[in-house]
Amino acid sequence: MITLNNICKQFPKSNHKLFDHLNFSLGSSQTVAIKGRSGSGKSTLLKIMAGMDTQYTGIYEFNKNVVTKNPRTLLSFRKNNISIITQNYHLLQDRSVGANLQLSISKKSKKEIEKMLFLVGLENYASKRVSLLSGGEAQRVAIARALLTKPKVLLADEPTGALDEQTELEILNLFQSIKQLGTKIIIVTHSDLVSNICDTKYTLTPKKLLLTTN
């Protein structure tokens, strides 16, 4: 579904290359973990996959179609195919859970929102203010928001990085449930707990991705 061919990424006004002919294929994997040291480019790689970073050379294909760098085309591409979540949630603190979902995803009925909140274990939370949520609850809301668009691929950037171990386990169980929806998941993480639930593991070494064998 996602194929990156010879991706090169260089910092502006610098000779330092973050990626040098990097290749990646999602293939048949339902869940993929990408690990690597801080500064190795994991988050940048996800932004390229999300169509949010176009400052690279090489070919990005989605379902065997080349993803162009035209801003209007990319907006449609993300809307129809990709959702992304981070450890910072990016929720409006002064709004309710339901309002956050409604504002972020247009033309969704109250019934659809309630169904998604039930899926992530937050039934009856629609009227609760985001500022009153725990970190784990906020991340569940962010996941619900991402899934409302029914994405083909969910990109997760350190989704449990700010959570304690018990809450991390709860979120991981949720990811296992998401797999049943048919949504493919690519997770950037430092956590062995997270990577161990994934079908395929990659390590981002200097400039390249290597398949992890263990």
C-alpha cells in the first residue's frame, strides 16, 4: 500500500542528509513498528508518509499510484487515506470530547461519534471537557478522531510516549482492536512493549531502514 523508493532528505542550507536513498514497503503487514535513536528521522519519515513533508526527492507510491506534491492533491490524499496521531493529542482543551470530534471531522452524525467513542472505551464521554481527561483518555479521544475518517493507514508518532506503563498497555490493547477494522498501522516508538505487538519491526539507522529480525 505504501512504498517509498530512493527517498533522499537533506536539511535546508545544510550538507547533512537525513535519508539517503531510503526504501520502504508496507506490503501485507497489518502493523509496523519503526524504532531508532532520537534524531534519526522517525517523525520526519511519518510526515513524508502523511504527505505533510514534501521537501524530499524520490518516489512515494500509495496503492501503486505516485503521491504528487501538489498541496490541493495532498489535502485530498490525506483526507481519503491517512490519519495521524501523536503523543501530544492536539485536542482543544476548552471544548468537550464530542465537540473536538465534531470540529475535526465534518459531516459526522452524533451516532457515529458515539459509536467511535464506544470502540475506544469512552462511551458516555461525549459531553466531558477535554481538560478533565487523563493522558490515556485524551489519547483515546485522539485515536477516535483519527478513526472517524476510516483511514486506510493510521500513522502513530510515539502514541504512548507520555503515558505510564499500565495506560500504555491499555492503548496497545486498543491498537489490537483497531487491527480488526482493517486499518493498517505504522507506529514510531522507543518502546519494546509497543514494537512487540507489531507484525513487522524496522530500525531506522543512519539514513536507512533495516528490517529487525528478532
